[in-house]
Amino acid sequence: MIPIIELIYLVQVQQLGANPQEFILRHLGIWSLVLLFVSYSTSLVSLYGVKSVMNCRRMFGLFSFFYISCHFLAFIAFEHSFVMRDFVLDVFNRPFVFFGTLAALLTVPLALTSNNLSLRLLRGIWKKIHSLINLIIIFALTHYYFHKSAKNDFFWPVALTILLLLIFFLKKKRFFVKGV
Ligand code: HEM
């Protein structure tokens, strides 16, 4: 909750810099991405010894969904004043909006099935639904690349891609060695 509390505080004391809307969008976007990565790596951290982190897995995922929803709402409010027709046109005009929307839409089935009842009812399908996290992260990173391409600044997107590949291969390695 700290990033959202920090944001509310900064709004209250009017410390959002020269462009408050941009600040809010970026703050929520960054935390959406950070929490996606945290959710994605929980199984790895647990495989390498910190088992208790699995208890927080659902919470990380749902918080990530919360920040993504706030980021999306802020975008619709600031850039399109809730005019959905304009938003839909924007989705097909700007690639970074397209990939962000795709990533955000894919998080909906995960959030809806992040409860014990769905886990019991869906069984095998549940795993398949939640493996969508791979696509979500790829689309979210693509969104980030397109966004940063406007400034020709690829440091963080590249750093996060390397981190993603590292997490991915460590997960695979552990799978082949231990079969878990
Ligand atoms: C999984 C979903 C998403 C993630 C993880 C995400 C993440 C991010 C990140 C990390 C940034 C860059 C912040 C920076 O410049 O440092 C960003 C920027 C932005 N995102 Fe997203 N995003 C997502 C979905 C969306 C959606 C659905 C929209 C709108 C339809 C959107 C609109 C924007 C906009 C407009 C910016 C630029 C803000 C600015 O610089 O003025 N994002 N996002």
C-alpha cells in the first residue's frame, strides 16, 4: 500500500512537480510493473528456499492488478476524460497504448480467479489461466519499450528484459534439475 499512500500524500501537499498528471500516470505505471515482476518471481524465490513467500503470492498479484487498474483509470480520466470512443481510437493509433491495454485486459481473468473457489473448480485450467502472466509481462514490457522509444531512452526497458530472462531461465533450470 505504501506507493499509493505516498501518492495520496503528494497530491494532498501538492508536490507532484510541473506535470502532476504525468507524475501520477508514471508512478502508477512503475508500481504496476514492479508488482508484476514480484508476482512473477515468487515461485522462483520459493523454489530457492524462501517457502513463506508463496503465502503472499495472491496478495502480490492482486495488488499488481490494483495498480494496473488505477494506472488505466488515470489514463482514461486524464487523456480522454472518460470518452471511451476516443480511448478505443487511441488503442489503434498508438502502439504503446495498444500493448498496455492488451496487458491490462489479460490481467482480468487472473484477478477474477485468484480465490480458493476458482482454484477448486477450475483445477487444470486454473494453471493455464495463470500462466498468462508470461504474456502479460511481455506485453507490459513492450508497452514500456514503445513509451520510452519516444525519448530514445532504453536503459530501464533493457535492464528489465535482462531481469525477466534471468528469472525465466532460473525457473526452467530448477524445473529440469529438481522436476518441480
Ligand atoms: C500491465 C499493464 C501496464 C503496465 C505494467 C504499465 C506500466 C507502465 C510504465 C512502467 C510506464 C512508464 C513510466 C515511466 O515513464 O517511467 C507507463 C507509462 C504509461 N502508461 Fe502504462 N502500463 C500498463 C498499462 C497501461 C494501459 C492499459 C494504459 C492506457 C490505456 C497505459 C498508459 C500509459 C501512459 C499514457 C503512460 C505514459 C505516462 C507519461 O509519461 O505521461 N498503461 N506504463
